[in-house]
Amino acid sequence: MVILKGAEVSAKIKAQVEEKLKHIEGPAPKLAIVRVGEKPDDMSYERGAKKKLESFGLRAESYVFPADIENGAFQKAFRQINEDPEVTGILLLRPLPGQICEKDIEKQIDPKKDLDGISPENIAKVFAGDETGFAPCTAEAVIQVLKANAIPISGKRVTIVGRSMVVGKPLSMLMLKENATVTVCHTKTVDLKETCRNAEILVAAAGKARMLNGEYVGPEAVVIDVGINVDENGKLCGDVDFDSIQEQASCATPVPGGVGAVTTAVLASHLVQACERNRWSV
Ligand code: NAP
């Protein structure tokens, strides 16, 4: 089984970003990372994203708010970031605390700065197959992993386990755009094992540590593991039981070191695209 390493895909995206940056004058594009509270997962993602962006020659600044900030105060602060001409793109770490109206943020974020595709306009564009919008970075990272490794998508049977707005649903649309035949599974899916085993490309995005073992993988299947979980020993792992799929799968992404590394690279490429689009539209 071939291991599809995220670092190799990320390096390819980095080369494209650096090429585009040569044609951008003035200060490097700047990402605003908006975080509410001190959740370790958010802070770890934020550190990784910042490090990656800076290594690509891009800027990133954190905007941190207390976990108990009132909705009105947060909406106002977010509006200022949104309207700041210095800010090229925004990444909002979610979910937000319950007192904050996330829907209002989704409606107010400038679609041209919405690098993770949370605004209604970008969601509609992903569903319409319109590439002028931004898809959620993780969903796009899955496509990038396949393309960078020259794995054909067109005409393939793709099964996605998970139907969230962050991964499963947008990914199903991106796969359709690539002419795959797509099945989306969730907790009410009957015969999950059989449906997964029938897939030529299996994408795991359920958030359940090692739930998909070798019995869920068909012969020569490509397995993309989006899951990031912590197992009972406190170790980072995916949704796929990596060791048990070695016989069946033709190739697979590891966790860590797979899709996660590509997600932040896609974020960087979205930031440069946002910069290009904003400057052209001036
Ligand atoms: P989520 O919002 O919790 O959605 C999980 C989805 O999986 C739901 O649609 C759920 O079905 C389905 N599911 C859960 N258990 C299942 C089961 N036993 N059988 C079938 N379907 C099942 O999670 P998410 O935000 O999409 O994230 C999914 C995973 O990806 C998590 O591990 C997360 O940490 C990871 N992630 C990774 C990245 C990255 O950069 N690599 C980025 C984002 C997320 P229902 O709809 O029926 O509940």
C-alpha cells in the first residue's frame, strides 16, 4: 500500500503559491485568524496554520476574544476585522461559544475574504460548481491529495462517510464536479460496511477513532482519512484503522501527516487567490 503523504502535496501547493506571489506587489497577503476562547484544538490548528503560512511567505495575525464575550461585542469586533483593508482573508475557528450567533457571522463575512467557505454565497457557489468561490479548505484538500497523486476521480465510485457542512457535504459537491459517482454516508446509513467496501475512493470524515477497518475497504481502494481524533491512549489517530487496511487498499493518507497538512496549504492558496481577486476588482 502506497502512503499518500500530505507534505508532498503541500510542497506542490507551496510552489504554486510562491509563483503567484512573484506577481503580487506590496505587502504579503494577510490572514486574520479569529479565535474565541482558549480551546486547545483551536490553538493547535492556529499555530499550525500560522507556521505554514509564514513558511509560504504569507502573513497571519490572530485576533483573540474571551470565551464569554457578548454576542453584540463580538459581531462588532468581527465587522471591524471584515472591513479592515489590511486583512486579505479570514479564518474563523469554530464552533463558537453558544452565546454568539454563528449564522449572523456567516451572513456578514465578506465572501471575498471567506477563505473557508462559510458564507451563503460561497456555499451556493460550491453547490453550483462555480470556481469563483471558496470551498471549505479541508474538502478541497481531499481533491488536492487525489490530483497531486494523479489518482483519477472521473467516473469513480466515491463513498464519503460524514455529511457535515465542513467536510462531507461540500466534498460531495466537489467530487460531483470532478464527475465521480458519489455516495454520502452518515449515522443512519444501513449497510455502511458494504457501501464503503463498494467504493473505489473511500473518504472517512466521521470523527470516530479508527472506526473503518479493513472490512470496510474494497480491493485496491484509495483511502483518504480526514478524521483527527485522540485515541484511548491520548495518541492522535484518524477514522481509519491504518494497520488493518494495508492488504486491501492501494494507497491511503496517514494521520497525522495526511490531509491535515494539505488543509493549511489550501488555506494559504486561498489567501493568495483572495488577494488576486481583490486587487483585480479594485
Ligand atoms: P461532524 O460535524 O461531527 O460530522 C461527522 C459526520 O460523520 C456526521 O455527518 C455523522 O453523521 C457522521 N458519522 C459519525 N459517526 C458515524 C458512524 N458511526 N457511522 C456513519 N457516520 C457517522 O465532524 P466534521 O467536522 O465533519 O469532522 C469530521 C472529522 O474530520 C473529525 O475527526 C475532525 O476532527 C476532522 N477534521 C479534519 C480536518 C483536517 O484538516 N484534516 C478539518 C476538519 C475536520 P450524522 O450526520 O448522522 O450525525
